[in-house]
Amino acid sequence: MWNTVKKNWYIVLITIFIMAVFIFYLCIGENSYIAVHDNLDLFVAQFQMLKNRALFMAHDVSAPFLGGVTRDGLPSEISLYSILYMIFPSFYAYITGYLCKILIGVSGSVLLARDVIGKEKYDTAKPFAWMCGFAYGILNLFPAYGIPFASIPFIVLFLRKVYREGFTKAGIKWFVLVFCYPFVSYFSYFGIFILAYLVVAIIWLWIRDRKPSFPLIFSVVVLAIGNMVFEYRLFGMMLFSDVESIRSTMVESSLNAKEIISMISDVLVNGMMHADDAHKSFVMPVCIIYFLVLNIGYIRLKNVKGIFTDIFNLGVLLIIFNSVVYGIYYSKFFRSIVETILPPLKGWQFNRTIFFSPFVWYAMLFVVCYRLYIYAAELERNTFKIQYIRSSMIKVISYLIPVVAIAVILLQPQRYNDLYSTAFGTAYRIVKGKSLDALDYKEFYSEELFDTIKADLNYDENEWAVAYGMHPAILEYNNISTLDGYLGFYSQSYKEEFRKIIAPALERMPETKLYFDNWGARCYLYSGTDVSIVMATRSMYGVTDTDIYIDSEALSNLGGKYIFSRIEISNVDEAGLEFIKSYDGTEYGSPYMIYVYTIKNTD
């Protein structure tokens, strides 16, 4: 028993970690500090909204936000992440999704490494496959798409199997798995790029093998159909809806050549917000050192072919390619080419190839560790003691590299590192005897407070409201229908109608006007004096003006009845509003003070 544990120590440690995280979140519960940006203010609230109104499976219906946007604009119900929210309470669905992401990342990486290395050599590679796979699985990436990120090794594995086994009886199951892959992926962020990469691979293999791979060509069709089936709502909107969306008027930054080169360099080194894989701190330096040693060796041996065929160098090339695509997206010239060739893709962010770089970084790390170990094993064959000592040191380094990479990921305070934030916030509470200014999950949504407010107002779920000084997602989560909201794909006509409400504020704030007119995904009430008054914090620091600048008649015309505000509005009469009541959240374990207003009756 002990020998088995000792031999598989890395599996034991990974298992202990997953169990410890599960118990940790079970104990802390909704007092956990979960990232708000593009997370609690977006997808988590939308999933809860779908659950509140039983809309997961509904068709030809409107969701109760953004004035009744089509339910088809929200995530498909035929998705692992969606199903978690159908089954579990939202907070536990979120944590289960995090654990699923780790398991999928580890298992996919291990199976892919075994397939690439081969069964005979796998025992040597096994520790590094598990540890690097674990590092990849725990990356603090865009939470709602953590599972699609983690699942990338699986689609690579499935396609490798299709290429080798083809249309044989054994190969059929791999086609089935390719078809089902979209269940754990997402077309707009990953699927369309996987199809593009696959086409490039088919062409490259055709040239190399001097014959086409018909199984891979067929897999393009299978994967495309799978995406359409699992995300039928999205494809229905893209193919059959004639509603003009805000995507058609979104204005992206257009940079000059120098700025584009600077952006390429920046994303190459630092990554980007939704795909922050922490490679800069440790993985990149390790890979740079290995890249230099590897290719200096090829040059010394005059093996030019080795430089261009080495799988590690292929990974470097992919990283650079993804970074270049990310940068040239901000070239108006290149965007116009894409929009001219494919008009329906106007506004499409083709620079999301950068989402595949985290997988490549940690695949490269695996290559480094495995090759170091193999090199050390070869040194052991030398009987000289000095060589044996050197070999042992290299072996230790090969094991330490993934361990340090894991530590960097877990201990670095990134935007989406919920585990770190929760551990730090909990420790702060215990040591200081008070909470951070940041809000934990329970405080952010403050369900008990809003249940009280709704009961007091005798609120009807068909009555429309807007939020001021807080994210509309808080109202959405608490089953309050909102005219405002956050979504990257809704009708341009609704944006124009909502704009009438906030026109007085936008005219006073040119930069907010540009922000809304050129993007508009955050369809919020804005301040007429401050850049931002929406804060996921206890304090409302930085609010310099308590006047609200809105067109109350336009709000009424859209059906608005209530304004839920964290700011006590000082120009109630001038704004055409009536004060109803204020609610002190401290009675309900909430840091919010909520002021409720309605539109003044002008009859």
C-alpha cells in the first residue's frame, strides 16, 4: 500500500487538493470571495435568472432582462456548465464547475500525453503528465468558460485517434466523441477556431503524407454538426434571425503599426484578462531557457531540419501566431478584410485564438520536464560519480519545475483566483475581526434583503426595474425583471431605445458616451459626473455627485416602474421620480443600503 502511494505521490497530492478544496468551499459556503467582473455580474446571474423563471428548456420566450431579450441569446441548455446550474444551487454549481474543470484538465492532459508518448514510454512521462495537466486544470481562466479551456486536450486526442483509426470499427467511437465534444466547449470562443485549426492541420498533413486524410476531413463535418446541435439556439440566431444586433455597431480600437507590435509583445508576455495563465512569472522563463538550449544544440549539430520539426518549436510558433492574430485584430485593415469576405462576422472577435495559448504553454512545460528527465536518465548510464550526481540534480529539477508552476498559479492573486481570494478574505476576517471592502458571494447578491424588499413592495415579476450604483445582475439574480443588463448580443433597436433614458448622463460625460455608443454590452444607468458608480464593494467611494441624470419619460415608455439604487438620489423631483422607501441591509446580513424609487405620476 505504502509503495503504491509513494510511487503515485503526485496523484495522491492532486486527489488531496481536490478533496481539500471541496471541503473548504463546503465550510466557507457563500461567504467565499468570487470574482465579480464578467462573472457574478454576468453569467452566474443569468443562470440563476433562467432557473428562477424555468427558462432553461423554454422556447420562443423572452428572458426578464434587457426589456425581454430572447432566451436564445443565453447559453444552451445542452451544455455541461448549464446542467450544473439546473441541478445545484448557483453557488454550488459554480464550485462544482471549478472542480469539474480541474478533473477535465488533468484527465485530458494525461490521456493526450499517453497517446503522444506511447504506452511503452508512458511510465516515465506519467508524473509530468499528471503534474503539468494539474497545473493546466487549475489555471484561473474565464470562469464561465473554464471547462471549455480545460477540455482542449480532449479534442486534440479525439482528432489524433480519428486520424490514425479512420473509418474502422474502432474509429467510430472517436467520431462520436468528436460530435459530442461541444457539450463541454463553446462555439463562439473555441469551436470556430478548433474547426479552423483542424482545416490547417488537414492541409499540412495532406502535404506531408502526400494524400488527404478523409477521416479528418469528415471530422470537420461531424464537429460542425455537433456544434450546431449542442448550440442550436446560437446557430438559429446567426442563420435565421434578421434582427440587427449591437455587434453591427460595435467600434473596435484601430491601432497603428507601432501600437499593434506593442500589443503583440504585451499579450505574448502577459497574456490577456480572460486567459491569464500566469505563464509570465515562471513558465515562460523556463521555456525561453529551454528554447535557447534546444536550438543552439540543433545549430551546433547543423541539424536545421530538427529546428523546424521539433514539437517544442511548433508550440513556440503557435504561441507567437496566437499573439500576432490578437494584435492584428486591432488593425482596421485586417478587420475590414474579414468583414468583406464574411459579412455575417462583422464584430466577431477573431483574436480569440489567444484562448488556446494557455494549453500550449503548459504542453510545452510538459515537454521540457519530460525531456530533462530523459536526459538525466541517459547521464546515469555513465559510471562516473560526477555524472551520477549531475543526473540526480537534473531529475530533481525536472520534478520541481511543475511543482513551482503549480505553486505560482495557486498563490498568485489574479482576477479569477477565487481560491486565493477566499482564503485571504477568510483569514482577514479571522485576524482583523472585520471583512474586506470587497463583497463575498452572499453579500454581493444579498438575497434576504431583496426578498424583504420585494415582499414589502408586493413586487410582481412582470414589473420592470433598473439598477443605479450597482450591477443589474443583482436584481436579475433576485428574480426582478430589469430593463438594463449586460449582454454582448442583443438588438440594436433596444440599445437605441434604452439610450434615450441615459442620454442626459451621456451628454455630460463624453468618455461614457463613447463607451456606450461604441460597445454597449453594459446597458446600465450611468452617472453624469463620475466615470463609474457601479462598485462591488461595501463602500461607495468615489461618488462625487448624488444627482441622477435620466429621461424618466423614456424610462416610463419602456415600461420601467422601479429604480433600485445604492445612492440616495438628491434630485428626485427634478428627475421625475418619487421616493418609496429605503432599506438598511445590515438587518439582513447585507452591506447595502438600498433606496427604492418609482417614476412620478404625471397624470
